Amino acid sequence: MDKATLRRLYKQKREELSLEAIDNGSLEISNQLLKLPIWNASYYHLFLSITEHKEINTDYILNILSGKDKHIIISKCDFKKVCMSHYLLLDNTVIRKNAWGIPEPVDGIDISEDKLDVVFVPLLAFDQQGHRVGYGKGFYDNFLAQCRPETITIGLSLFEAEEEIEGVTANDVALDYCVTPNQIYWFAT
């Protein structure tokens, strides 16, 4: 299926999920993440969930990272430039929702993309080759293109992989892993 069709389909599939199903799936994804060989790193980029879009609840991952005393990095979007700036999450970081309902830090300590070891990536759908469909603005593809080649990218999905996403371009950055409540997909590169 093409990206636009998948985007519509998976937005609808999310809408049909109960809050309990999202919460249970999010907890299972967090438990699956503990099986990955990623926990010796220092800098972890995590997105904060847009609850209105029924995204995975990343609070469980946030708790794991905090418990392991990792540096947690969160982003703020610049919709005019279609880019993100990244900030170290601290106890005193003020988080506010922007006009699109995305929780973001008001300000903080800037962290550059080249510091990041692991990036957890939001998505609507993904395929068996590690390609993903997001909301279509290109924020994450632009961001991931600026990370070091050895930065580990991990998609988080409440649903399993599609066979193939049609219309993938050179600008689409593939994932290293995608984790669902039932499975870990590893995309050898």
C-alpha cells in the first residue's frame, strides 16, 4: 500500500483502540525493549505521546530510562523550518502542548543530534524492510538524517508490520528496529 492509504488506515485503526488497549500495548512494548542490546548507551531521544492521537504511551519507557539513570532527550518542533531542536529532560523541565497538541519543552539545555545514541521513533505504520509512515510532514526523516550513522533507531508500534510500503524515497530513513507488543523486528542493514 502507498503511504497516504496507510496513513488513513492506521489513523482509523488507532481511533478504534480503547485506552486500556493502548496502555496494555504500551507496557508490552516497554517490556520488549528491555530485550534489546541498547542499554549501555548514554543519550536516548524519546518522543512524548500525543494522547489525542492515541499514540503509544511513552511514560513506561521514560520510567525505564530514568531508572537506568540515562540522559533523556526530548524535542521541540519548528513548523516553519520543518525541523526539531532537542533538549535534555530534567526534573525542572517545563512541558507544554503546542498548537498541534504535541507536548514539548519550553526551553532547556540544547543537545545536538550527534550526541544521540538511541532514538525512539513514532510512526503510524511500518513495513518488513524497516520503512515507516508518520504523519507526513518529514520531521523525523529530517532529524534522523542529521544523526550519526551508528545512532540506533527504534520504531514503536501498536500494530504489526505491513509487507511493503510503496513510494519509499531516498529521503525516507529506515529504522534499525521496530518494537510492537508481540514482536521485535530487526532490520539488518
